Amino acid sequence: MPRKVSYGVDFDEEYDAYDDYRDDYDYNHGNCIDEHETAWEAPVTKEEIVQKNVWSCPICTYDNEEYMSSCDICGVLRNPLIKSSNNGQSSTVDGICTNFGASMMAKSLFTSLPYESPRGGVTVNFQPQKDASSRKEDTFSHVHGKFHDLHNAIISEKSYKVNIVVPNLEKPSTSDAPSNKKMENTNLKSNAKSSNKSPPLISKDKPQHMENNNIPQTHNISTELNNMTMSGESGTSKIANKGKTGKTASRSQYKPEKWMLLDEGEDRLSQLNLAIVGHVDSGKSTLSGRLLHLLGQISQKQMHKFEKEAKLQGKGSFAYAWALDESVEERERGITMTVGVAFFNSKKHHVVVLDSPGHKDFVPNMISGATQADAAILVIDASLGAFEAGIDSAGGQTREHAQLIRSFGVDQIIVSVNKMDAVQYSKERFDHIKLQLGVFLRSCNFKDSNVTWVPLSAMENQNLVAPPSDARLLSWYKGGSLLEAIDALQPPAREYSKPLLMPICDVIKLPSQGQVSACGKLESGALRNGTKVMILPSGDIGTVRSLERDSQACSIARAGDNVAVTLQNIDANVVISGGVLCHPDFPVSITNHLELKILVLDVQTPVLIGSQLEFHIHHAKEVARVAKIVSLLDAKTGKVTKKSPRCLLSKQTAIVEVMLQGEVCVDEFSSSRALGRVFLRSSGTTVAVGVVTRVIVDDQS
């Protein structure tokens, strides 16, 4: 068959297709003519016609250049090895080609990137014990180890000294991909296994003339390869862990700038985020609207408009509630569906009112909004039967809201016993509610000193911002008004000196202006115009264009403030509710595997491994699955009482692992309380509350 075209064919040269056929064949062959004298006297061989200095591979029949010692297609070594010349210059040493003519497969075993020295690879120096002075310097500096020495070591049974320099894989190069390291480790493993079956290549005698000061120590080759494999795997794991958690620096190294810290001499009201919670139809929105109207936040003209619109729909008593329930659906149904936000100033505080929905269908909205609270007002309906419905364990939202607000970290609470006019301001009714509800609040770890009880009537304006005027209430109540109780609340300590951290509650997009605003509460750090921020989970960097605090423009916002941050130089699609704004040098973790310490609430169905739950954390919500129940804990001491239980029952405290359907921005509770509190719900009820004890990072293969 005709020979395959070899390397370097010039298609511009003249080529006759008939050159490949024999013209010297004697058609008289066999007619008593001596074939040695006629037909085959001067045969023109194929080698005289085609290009010389090539050799054919015995496996794939590919024609390779003379200087190549292995086939460029299949990698088979040339045998026998014949000395050749290249322009009069010797290209072999001891019959082995010194030119870099290795195949693609061989190149992948002994080189890394072209024209670069290998990073994190293995430096192999093959040193023959005999005739070492006849070695010639390798002309290719980027190949570590003499290729002809390696070839001699493979095809011969001579004893060779192999010195291996084990690189430090604890700190891998950033430009090397983990997949490359894994490929190297796989090759090393296969070489180590084959070395046990092949003839021994390592000499036990240490030649004195082969000392090299740059080589630290010579060990057994199989031991070194195993050690490198283990070191390489651990190094890859470290890279994956670092990339998964996203933490590049310790927060203890952060040093805030002077403008970030609060000026002690600045005359400013302290910020207080106040959540209004309670059972449905207990009068939360009416109480909030009436309080805002009395404090001048709602004008008389606006109030008259609300009253007129409410009467037209036959809901005249909802006029004050419409100050916060602004949507059409909320006004038609007569219930709060989302968290309404309003502001007013007291003598000591700048209060941000978070009017939360009370219906059980909108508890997720309540969790998303009221998680920003510093303190809370628990509104109770004093009407006969209404209080009992709210405190009922079957579906009372008074019970669930009290448990949730405590799990938010709120330890100060004002119990506002509303609608006292419906029970004729009865002291007995008030005491009955105080006694029964007080027991439950103590079970939720509320201290009696942090619980304030205030009887009032929002519709009749009794005991809201001024002492009550009704004689029936004055006859037995000697305490302060609701506004005085709010002034008595103490705002929590703010984390001004920590890196920026703001969970995104809501996003406002202005496509016409090309702007996007992220709304939320600054949990730590500070912001001002021009500040660089990282938007998670995307990891993009944006610049603060402007700030609004409580719907008013401001130049600086600090921890505790509810702000709207307008960003520039950022894609609006990467800013999402449930994300986080943070310092570019101190990002938070992004994962879908967490270890939690939870308290199971009053549940009818036990929590099992594989249970599907709703996972709530700050303003994010994901579908979760209980992957493992690690242990049961003693509620008082926190010690492990049982390992790997089969299920969790009511009132039990446990350590569990959960897998989320999607990744969330999260942090351990010890590092960030705002990003470390979790809530587990199922079938419209809260199953458990807890904190993040560990962010689990799965190793990437």
C-alpha cells in the first residue's frame, strides 16, 4: 500500500502520481529469461523515491522523523534504535535521541505547560551509575530529567539512582487547576503500582560522585509517590474549602475608619427597630396607625381620606389600619399581608415600626420583616374568646409569634392588652391574661424584668401616648402609657467596628435611570457615598451612589439603621432579596450544607431523617432536607445525652445537619447573629428554631 505522507511535505513541489508504480516490470518475466539479469537488474526502490530519514511505526504504520525515538501517534518506542545524523551534528548519546521528540502522551507525563517550568510537579533526575561523564546536557531546559536517561531506565535492566524532589503541595500555585493536580496524582499512582512488578530500578548503594546539594534527601520511590498523592489530595481539599466558604481574611484583622464609629458628642436619637406582632385581628395595624397619627406622622387630611374610603367599603373601623395596609388586596380582605414600615420619634429613640401580619398564612413574611427587630410589642385581644384563640396550641399566632420573636434575639417585649373597652376595662380580665400568658413567656426564656404589661384601647385612645382618661382604667392601673414604655426600652449594642454586613430585605429597580437600590438593616459596619461593597451571592463589586435612611437622604449610615442603598456599576439582576451586602475583603459563606442546633417546638409529627422543611434565615427561604440527626442535647446543660437518635419530638434540643436545595448567604451564630439564626417550618407551622453552629463545606472532586 502507498506510504502515508510524513511530516514536512511541500505540496508545491512537482509530484508525479505515477512515481508510486513500478515502470521497470518486465512483462516477459517467466519466458525463460533470467530475472536477475533482466527485470530486476536495477530495481528502483521505494526509499529512493520518497523522502529519506523516516521510520515506520510497527503498530500504527505511521512514518515518523528519523530523530524521533517514539511514535508521534501511538507513543510506541522505536526499536531498534539506530544512530542518525542531523546536518552533520550528532543528535544521539549512546544510541538514544537527545532531541525532544516525545509523543503527545509522553509530553503530558513529563512536562506541564509549554515553555514553562512545571509548578507543583515532581522533579525527576535519573542518574546512571556507570559512564556518568558521557552524559550530554539537555538542550530543553523546561524538561526536568534527561529523556534519554529515562528511556534507558525503562528499556534496560541496569540499576539507576532516582532522586525525587517532593514539592510543597501545601501551598499550590493559583494558576494550576485542581484537575491538573489530580491528573498528576493519578499518573503517580499508576507508576507506583507498576514499579512493584517491573525490574528494580533503584540501587540500594549510594554513589558518592552523584551527590547533589540541591536534593534534600533520597527515599524509597513508592513511599514518596504515596506521600505526594496524599499531600496533593489534601492540598486540593484546602483550595476547595477556601473557595467554598469565601472567607479570605479574619474579621479580627479588620480596623474601622474613624468616620465609621459613632461620635459620642453627636446629639442623635438612638435607633430602635420595633416589631408589632400578635394574633390575627388583635388590632396591630390599628394600634400602629393610631400611634402614628397621635405623634404627627399622619396628617389630619390624610386621616380624613382614610376614614372616608373605609366607610365607602363598609369598614369604618379600619381607617387607622389603612395608614399601613396600603395595598388593594390588604384593604379588601381586611388583614395585613406584608410587613408595613413607618417611623416616629419619641423622647429617646428614633423608632422604626415594623407592622407584621398576624394571619398564619403570612408568617414567612412576618419572619422576613420582623427579623430586623430590636424589641417587640406583643398585641393581645382582651375580648372574651379572642385571647384564648391566640394562646391555643393548635393554631394560635400569639404563641407562635412569641416564640419567633424570642428566636430573633429579642429579649425586651411590651405586652399591650388591647381592646380593654370590650371588657369594660376589667382588672380581673387583665390579671387573668397576665397570669396565663406570663407562664408561657417565661417558658420562652423571657425574663420578668424585661416584660412590660400595658392595658390600653387603640380605638378609644386610652393609654397610648398619654395617661388614660377613663375612670374605670384609672381606678386600678397606675403604670405608664405605651409611649413611656417604648422610651424605657434599651437598644442593643451596635457593631460599628466590625466589617460591613447588610442582609437585603427588598430591592427597588429603576430601569429608566439604570439604578438599583437594596433595602435592609445594617447589622454591622457603616456606609457612605462612594463605598465599595460586595453583593452576594454573585460576588460582584459595586459602588454606593446614594443613601436613604428612613426615606430621607443621608451621607453616612451606621449599624442599626434601616437604609436604602442605591448602587452603581452593577447589574441589577445580581441584587436579590435574601442576598447580602458586605465588605469586599470580608465576604460571608455561601453554602447549602449546614449544621444546626435547634429546639423543636410543639409539633404533632416527629422530625425524621429525610424530612422536608422550609428553611428561613434572615430574608432568604429555601427548601431543606434533614440529612442527619447528630445528637440530642440536654436543654439545661447542653451536654450530649444521645447520639444518632432516630427522630426528634416536641421540646427536644438537638444537633442536626440539613441540606438545602439552593445556596444561601450564611455565617456561624458565634460570628454573626443576624446571619446565624434559622427557622424551620412545615405545613404552615413553625417546627423548630435554632442557630447555625457550623458551615459544612463539601469537598469538591
